[in-house]
Amino acid sequence: MENRRSIRTFQKRLLNDQAIDIIEQETERLAAATGPFGHRVRPVLTFLEKGRSEKGMRIGTYGVIHHPQAFLGAVVVNTPEGVMDLGYLFEQTMLALTSHGLGTCWLGGLFNRKLFSELADAGKEEIIPAVTPLGYPADKQDLPDRLMRRLSKSDQRKPFDQLFFVGSFSRPLSPEKAGIWADPLRMVRLGPSASNHQPWRILLDADGSRAHLYLRLTPGYSGNKLGFELQRVDAGIAMAHLELAFREDGIEGSWVFSDPGKGVLDENTAYVGTFVLPDENGANH
């Protein structure tokens, strides 16, 4: 989570057999996994030859991605919960691929969605919210990529106390007072998000046993006009980062879905779910 960054420029060399095996294995794991809301996704993986898919279709990314060797996407049912499960599951796959030295980049709007839907034979009630290019990261990202990172402010993050709260939204939380939650919340803060809007907000219970995740949709954001709310993907990414960070420390929390009724920041903020830590007996409540 700390090392992954968006790669838009790849080496021109072909993927070797080991890398192809890794991609195929992670794609199989993605297909077999279930998100916290109970949805599964159907991956669509295509390796490229001279910029075209295995079916001869040219992959369009509007000049944003250079020299990819493959693309991976996933089909999911077009519901808010389905889109969040997609974000949760796909981010874990992206992190696994990153750990093997492969470059990835979340593409939510800048890809040919119609083409990928045809490749995946997506139904009327299904969508492909995002895809990632795959390949070996170039040693140096080119000028368009650097400009894209600058324009999207990819290397900037909102302050910790603007994203996380304790007890109520009137009480910002500092890393120093976050206790066991400090590192997992830091991993949420580092998560990728559409146009780097960082729409996640987390409210801790005063006793530190639960974290309530909220999604603050950006008013008028074009990505939420694609036939689904693209920022729902970001909520799933936040869920994955929080859960994985605790798991890294040997703590297995769980997600429950019961609005605590603690209010919201504004009319654009909606409750998503609650992450619960185990008690001293290992039970989650």
C-alpha cells in the first residue's frame, strides 16, 4: 500500500512467462473472491500484441497509458454495493500485482468502456467500473505522465484530521491520539481515488472498538455521471486498505452494515459500513 503508485508509462519489453503466470493466478483469485457486500466479479484479462487485444481490438486510453502489455478489468452488477465490492476486490489484486514488481494504474474514466464490455460480454445490468494496464514500470515516467500526476495532485493527500474523526464529526482525530487505528487509517489516507478527491471519511467510536466509514460524494463530479457513481469504487478501496492493514498486524476485523445514526458531515455524505475489531476473546461484535 505504501509502495504502490500509478504507472502510466511501461517498458516496451514483453511480459515473461513468470509474470504472465502471476497475472493469471491473481486473476483466478479475483474471480473466486467475494466482497463484503456479498458480490463477486467476473475478470476480463487481455494480453496485447502491437497495442491490440487478443481479438484484434485496439485498446483506447486516450493517450494516457503508454506501452502496456496487458489490461485487466472486472464486470460487476450495477448497484452501489456491487461497485464498492469491485473496488474492494480489485484493489487487493492491484496490490498483489504490485508486490510482484508489475505496474498498475486505476482507470475509471479514461478507457474504452464499450470495448471492454464487448470483451467481457457484459449484460445489461452489469458494468466495468475500472480497468488497469499491466506491464513492467518504465525506469522514468514520461512528460505526459508527470503532467497527469501534477494535474490530479496524485502525490498530495488531505490532512489526517480532515479525514478521520472520533466520537462525532465535530472532533477531528490526530494520528497521535488514534492508538491502534493510526497505521490502518494512514493506509486509508494513502489509497488511490478518482481524481484524488479522497472521498472517504471515518468516524471512530469513542472507545476505539469500531470505525464507521462514510463516503463524501463530490458534487457535480463527472465521474459520477457514467451510469454509476465512480466514487463508490473509492469506498471499496478504503475498506480494503483498512482491513489489510489490520491483517498485516495479525488482527482480523470484520465489516457490519448498521448505520450508527451519528449524523453526517453534510448532505453529500452517506454511511457505507462499520469495521469492527475483535474483543479480548477474539469475537467481533
